[in-house]
Amino acid sequence: MAGVEGGIGCDLCYGDTMTTDHDIYRAGKELIEQFGESAPIRAAMRHDYLLKAGDVDGCVVWKRILKAIDELQSVEPPEGAKVH
């Protein structure tokens, strides 16, 4: 992911090209690898930038990425998840 104006950019994060859970979690994992513990902050910054820019679709995507990051960094399984 390359940096762009307003924080973090991602070529996959706009329109209908990033709607699957797999893609959302992949982006979250990449942010964690790149930014470590500050990944949620970076995702929230991008969400806020897009909100101010009026990009509702982008906001939805980044809110999903933020949730995925929280789940990936959590030490406990998400609510309702089955542990095998």
C-alpha cells in the first residue's frame, strides 16, 4: 500500500473491486504487517479522510478494514466464532 494524500491509499479499495471478506481481511493483514500496532489508527485516519471527502463507499470499505484489523489483532475470538 502506498501513501497518498490523506493517509493510506490502496488501488483495490474503491468501487466494487473490494467487497469480499477475503479482500477486506487481506488489506487488514497488510496494514498490520506494514504499520504494526498503529494499523487501526492508520485505517481510522483513512476512513476519516474519505468521510470528509464525501466518499461514502470508501468509508464503508475502510470501516470494514478497521473491524478486520481489530479482529486480527484480538487475542480472543470474535463473538459467535467457533474455535476448532
